[in-house]
Amino acid sequence: MRIMKLLFLSMAILSLNVVMAQETETNDDIQTVESSDLRLPKIQVVPIKDTKANRQYELYIKLPEDYAENKDANYPVLYFTDAMWHIEMLSGATEYLMENAILVGISWQKDISEALKQEAGEHVSRYRDYSVIESNKLEHQAKYQFGQASHHLDFIRDDVINYVENNYRTDPDNRSYFGYSLGGLFGAYILLKQPDTFKNYLLGSPSLSGDIPYLSELASNLRSKQASLNSNVFISYGALEKELGEHAEAFIMIVKNINDESLIIQQEVMKGTHQTAFPMTVVQSITWLSINQY
């Protein structure tokens, strides 16, 4: 299957080169091409509502190629935040490394204030949904509503996961989460707040600045209850992310100090910065997950 994909890709590139060469030979003037939105193949866009907060989101769902044929099979699911940013990289990586996985990307809030989107970007809801503590700057807090990760976690557990598991053939014991940067912080919070939400946590360059004391408190609560995390964690950061790396190391120690034998941690340091570490984080974390599908 992979050889055929590569052969098809090579033929497509060769055909494209021929067409471009022909256009260059026959057209001396620059041609204007009507633009259109790129639509990724096999990606379903499903509207979904946060029923408690009355907010509208979208799910980007990709099914394995053999999903329709293997009607008796149940599939592991990889959930991820920042869907618009991550869908292409995760789709490409899993296409070759985890062909049996269902992908479920969770979008930013769709029906948020247009004025706020114009000011801060379409991703503005991530500041509210993925952060765990409120800002001490009153103006920023009033505008962005930091610290609502608990509400977003309820949405994922009550609405997103329920929808996916009621409409697709999934393996509820093999859910995974991928989050990068602020999405990595959100994943760290889920791990220590409600670890049974996912089996595997892929946390890339988590933005933990100011959150370590709160996460430490959550870990202490788990330790006092002698709760079992029963989770597998891949955590990484860029070698040039000095401050972020220190916070990630502190978080790793917090998790290890829970002294839970059911917890497995894989730690990696990627080359480069917060930006350049991202593609390597995707490839290495998905490789790790594909080898160790627990």
C-alpha cells in the first residue's frame, strides 16, 4: 500500500512538471489562476456543540482506509487540539506510521465574537480553553477569559468523546491525545485532573510558565488518593527552549514523584526552537505511539 502511494505521488509530481513546462513554453505572459480553498481528502468536518457552555466547534475526522471494509474492527483514536494547525502533519504522519488510527481534531470556537477574532485571530478561544489559571491582569482576563480548561475538558469528555464513540467503531481503552504548546499544557492538565480521559498523552513543548504550582497541587491530590494514572506519556521540547525546557523538566519530576508504577514516561529533547521542534515532535511522538500501542 505504501509503495503504491509513493508511486502515485511520483507520477503526480512528474505529470505536474510536464504541465508546468508546457505552460512555460506556450505562455509568455503571467497567467492569473483563480484561487480556491484546499480541501484535504478523507477529512470529514462535523459541527459539534459544547452543550454546557453553548459554544459551537468543529471536529476534523479522518477514518482509516479500511474502515468501511473491516466492519468488525474497532480502532484507536488520536484526539488533538488546534485542529487547523495540526491536521496536515498528523494526517501525514499517521498515514505511514498508524494507518489503523482514527483522527479527531477539535477546532477553536467557531461562533466567537468577530471583533475578538479580528483583534487576536481565529485561534483566540485557545487562550481560554487550554489555560488552567486566570490572568492577574484584569484587562486581559476580562477579554480572553483565561483559565477555563476545566470547562473545555468537560466538553471533550461529555460531547466530543461521546459523539465519536457513539458514531464510529472505536477502542475506548486506546484513546490518545496530542497537544503542542498551549495544547501541551492542556494535555498536562488532563493527565493530572482526569487521567482516564486518555490512555496515551503526547505533549509537545508544553507552555507551563506559571502553572507548575497548580499542577503540583493536582499531582499531590492524586498521590494522597493513591490513584492510578494508568497512562503513557511522551513529552518533548526544543533544545533552544531554555525556560520552557526547565518548566517541562519540573513537570516531569512532579509526575514521577506520584510514584505510580502504571505510568510510563518517554522524554525527548528536539533540536531547535519552539517552532522548529514541532514537526520533529509530531514524527517522533507518532513513531513512539505506533510502536507502543498499549
